[in-house]
Amino acid sequence: MDKNYSTVFIVRGFLWFAVPLGVIGWLIGFFWQTLSLGLLAILAWHYYFQYKLVDWLWNRRTLLPPSAPGSWSYIYDGIYRTQRRSQQRRRALARILRRFREASEAIPDAAIVFRRDGALIWCNKLGQFHFGLKWPADTGIRLSNLIRHPEFISYLQKGDFSDEIYLPSPVRDEVELEIRIMPYSEDQYLLMARDVTQLRQLEQMRKEFVANVSHELKTPLTVIQGYLEMVNEDPAAMPPALLQKAVTDMVGQSTRMRNLVDQLLSLSRMDSARGDIFDKVVPVPDLLKRLQRDAEQLNTAKQHELVFELSDQSMFGHEDELRSVFSNLITNAIHYTQPEGRIVVRWQPVGKQMEFSVSDNGPGIPAEHIPRITERFYRIDKDRNSSKGGSGLGLAIVKQAIDHHHCKLSINSVVGRGSTFIVRVPEELVVGKPAA
């Protein structure tokens, strides 16, 4: 309060008004009548400024108070200062709330604040995205009515939030969420939901990878162990033909294991070593000519018609990885196409890009297998002991190397008519201009 406003100030102001009125009334012989009229005038004056105060507080939109003399100026100024302080506090609170919401939006998880009775208070954009909520339209509605998943409703009703739960997103079935709930204040809770879809997929892939590797190694080891036990019992009693077959089978199985280990090491090197693909230029035509000679030797038994159509352009990249891509695709075409088929290998420009393709007239690939055919250990023929069955890693190596070079793999296949594997090389990797 202002230091000038005090009881002395009030009494002094009243006396300065009342004493002259009393003197004038005494002089004219109407003391009480004059004093009463003066007091009524003071009362009317106060009621007038009280009316102006109420009008200012309720009807006017301006923050500035109306002008008033005497004690009312202190009242108006005091209310004005109080309102200014309240306005500053509201602005500071709004800034804090805005920063809180901005920070909540920056969190890579969905955040939902709700009361103990389950009524929604606030949620960030990820909360709206994963749960289909609408804020502020859904404010005050119970979460059990907004997220109608039986396991989530049971989790809320139980009230024990010490453990997390995993649920599919109510609006996106392919997304799996890890949900945690923690006390936020006396009557509020904070729900955090994290997208763990990729983590679950990676975990499933890891389990499948371990199971597949174990199975791939178990079969040749079983064969080798069986023959070694036979030899260990009585080597002299084994017929020469059986001994020769045992040696041949063990060499074949050990070769199969070595190839599997080599392919796994190739995948591991591609996963870990990510050098600059622009360091070296790979002479693709020369590389494909060397692979053509290898393919002709591999093709001796099946007698396919091998056609190589090669342009002169080279590309930036890692030669070892590109050799794996080209070799795997050509070898697969030779291996899976019936004898005396036709296989065409092309390296040709397509606009400003380059395209490597391998086409065959083999049995083709059913459409349901094409999206998964580049997964590790995925095979169309589920029989791992089939004569045609490989390790299931060849196309995984191809996909890994292609992704490393920022190229694109596409597969066109019709059952009974053949398949075409196409690798599209972007313009940035092409070295040399196409011929006019």
C-alpha cells in the first residue's frame, strides 16, 4: 500500500470536508441540516465512483482504470496493479505450459495425461497418432471409452502399473506399442507409449536366424558324425565302395558348411564395413566378362543358352560386393532353370541410369514368395535337404549389397514362364556416358 495512504490521511480528508460545512451551518443557523446535506453529498460521491469501479471491472475491456480523486485513486490503482501482476503470472504460466507441450511433442513417445478416474486431460500428437485420440475434443472422456482394448481396460482397472504391457495400436494394427503408466500428481497419471514394432521384428529375426543357422549346420554335422562313427568302429570292415561314398559325402557336407560360413561372413562384413562407395570405379563390363567365363564352366551340365549383352559404362562401388550381386543372380538362374534353357544377362543404359538384369525361362516364382525372397534363410522350397535347396542367403547378400550402393532391386516373375531380376543403378554412380 502507498505510504501516503493511512488512517491519518483518511481522518484528515474527512475533517477538511466536514469542518468547513459545520462552520458554515453554524453561521447561518442550520448546523445539522448543512452537515447532513454535506454527508449525503459525500455518500453520493462515493457511490458514483463505486459504480465506475464496477463498470470498469465488468463492462470495460481496457485494463487502464478510470480517473478518480482522493481515496478512490488508491483503490483503482491498487486493483490495476493487482491485475497487472495477475496478467504477468498468467503469461509466465502460459509460457511454461507452452514449453512443456513443446517438450512433450519432442519426445519420441506418445504421452497421455489422465485423471485417476480415467478422464483424459491432455495428449501429444503421437498420442493422437497411435491411439486415434482428438485433443482437446476428447478432454474429459474416459480412456476406457476411447481405447477399447480388453487388455488395456483390465490394466487400467487393476491399478497396478508396476509392469508395462504390449498392445497393438487401436488404429494401426501393424504397430505394436509398449505402454507404461506412472503417477503424475496426486490425482493424475502419465501414460507413455513407445513404438516397439521394429524391435519386436528384429528380435523375431534374431530368433529365426539362430534357429536357421543351427538347422543348417546340424544336417551336415550329423552326416559327418555318422560316417566317422562307422569308420571309428572298424575301418577295415568297411567295403571300399562305402568308404568312398562316406568320404565323398563328408567332403560335400563340409563344403556346404564352408559355403554357409563364407556367406555369413560376407553378410557380417556388409553390415559392419560401410566405406565410401565413391572411392573406386568398378569396370563392370570386364567384371561381367570374367563372370561369363565362370558361368560357362558352371553351365556344362545343363547346357543353357547363355547370352551376355554388355554396354561400356562402369560405376562407382565396391567390386567385391558387386561381384557377389552379379554372381549370385547368374548362378541362381543357371541352377534353377531346367536344362537347355535360355538365360540373358544385360548391362545396359536406361535413360541416364544403368540397369543390370538376368532373365531366364525357368519355372518362375509364385507371387506370394516375391516380397520375402530376399530375407535371410527364406526359401521357396521348404525342404532343406532338397537337391535344389541352397542356404537361403544368396539373395539376402544381393539385397544387402544393393542397398549399400543405393540401388534398387525389382523382381518380375510369372510361374511357368520365367523370372527377371533387375538392378537399377542411379545416375550418380554411373561412370561414362551412354552411346548415342
